[in-house]
Amino acid sequence: MAASQSTEAVANDLSLDERRRERRRLKIRHTNMVKKIDAHIRSSLSRSKLFSLVTELNSLTDLCLQCNDSSRSFMTTDDDLEGITKWGENLLSISAACRERVDRHLLQRADDARSVISSRSSAAAARYSRRKALEIELERFKLEHEQAEPQRQLQVTHEQERFREELEQSVLKREIDVLDEEERSI
């Protein structure tokens, strides 16, 4: 009977050690998950990935607390119970702080998205106003061109007539010069 009690105590100790290792392993996973979420917040990746990480953090927190509760039954001293309670409280506060950072990040991104949309709308309105002003300017130039076209046509006609007159004068002057040359040579 004494042998069975010592075997049982060893089994309980091993189980307690295994539970402590499991608790430590889960705590490391939990810490890594919080770091992963923080890195994700800094890199501003997709919301869906962030939500899946938070869901994973929540289930990991639950798993840690279950492991903690199952370890509680093996604790024998008040110090052990106080330590395990403190561990659970720390775990919950870390998870809550992480979820709060996620919520703040998502709200910030929503505000950023609203400001981007607002600035895009403002930029679009400015581009639209500029385009309308340019269209009005273009219409004004077209109208001026249409109004100036008859004047230009008249000016071109005058220039052509003047060119013809100058050409005729130059031809006549040449003929006169040729006649003068012939007279001198005679």
C-alpha cells in the first residue's frame, strides 16, 4: 500500500511537472501570438488576417486558462495557488491589452480610410473644378478663333493681293531693267 501511494505521488508530481511544462509552452505561444499581432498592427496588413490572429489569441488564452485551472488542483500551498492565480490574471490582462491595441488600430485605420476617402473626394472635386475651368477656357478660345477667322481670311486675302502686286511690280521692274539694258547696249 505504501508503494502504491508513493507511485501515485510520483505520478502526481510528473503530472504536475508536465502541466507546468505545458503551461510554460502555452505561455510562450501566447507571448509569441501577442508579438505577432503587434507586428501585424505595425505592418498594417489585412483586417481579415488581424481578425484571425485575434481569434487564435482568444482560443490560445482559453487553452492557457484551462491548463492553469487543471494545474490548480495539484497545488498544495497557498503560495502556489497565489502564483497560478497571478499567472492567469497576467495572461488575461495581456490578452485584453492586445485586443485593445487591435481595436485602437482598427479604429485608426477606419479614421485613416475616412480621411483618405475625404481627401480623394476633395481631390476629385478639385480635378472636376479644374477640368470645368479648362473646358470653359477652351470654349472661349474656340469662340475667339471663330470670330477671328473671317478677319484672318480677309488678312490672308490682302496679303495674297499684296504679294501679287509686289510680284507684278517686280516683273515690270525687270522688264524695265531689261529694256534699259538693251537701250544702253544699242
